Amino acid sequence: MLYMILGTLAPDSSARREAARPGHLDRLRTLQDEGRLVLAGPCPAVDSPDPGPAGYSASLIVAEFPSLAAAHAWASEDPYTRAAVYEDVTVRPFRQVLP
């Protein structure tokens, strides 16, 4: 089943985010290589594809996991979670309608 993981970025977390980013992307690439990743990316803090100094407010991942518990476990081990880049992480079942 698909699950969405929404990580809300903590204030002043940009330096921690940059340090943890390679490990975060490696885990996403693993999901992609396994055919389980639907989409992943950051949410700009302002209405612009390049937020500049405003940075990002959250990250969204939609991926396949065997259960809600497995999705929670995966999210809890993410480098962004471990480095306190995320202030809050929400994990919910997701039903893709389109495309």
C-alpha cells in the first residue's frame, strides 16, 4: 500500500538539512531502485520553484510500504528525522487516483 510521509522542517534547520541530505537522498534512491517510490521532494517556503533564502517548509514522500507501521519505522530512521531537520513527521495511508 502507498503511504505519504510529510516532514515539517524545524526552524533554523538548513545547516542540519544540508549535512543530512546525502543520506536522505540515498534512502530515497533505494526506494526508487526497488520500484516503491512514487514521488519525493521539498515544499518551498514561498510560492517559487527557487525559494532562495526563504528555503523550504517541508518534505513530501509518497512510497509503497508493507504496512503503516513499516512506513513509520522507515520515516523514524530517515537522516532528516535523526538530525532533527524535521520538527514533525506525519505518516498516513495514501490512495493514488491519478495518474
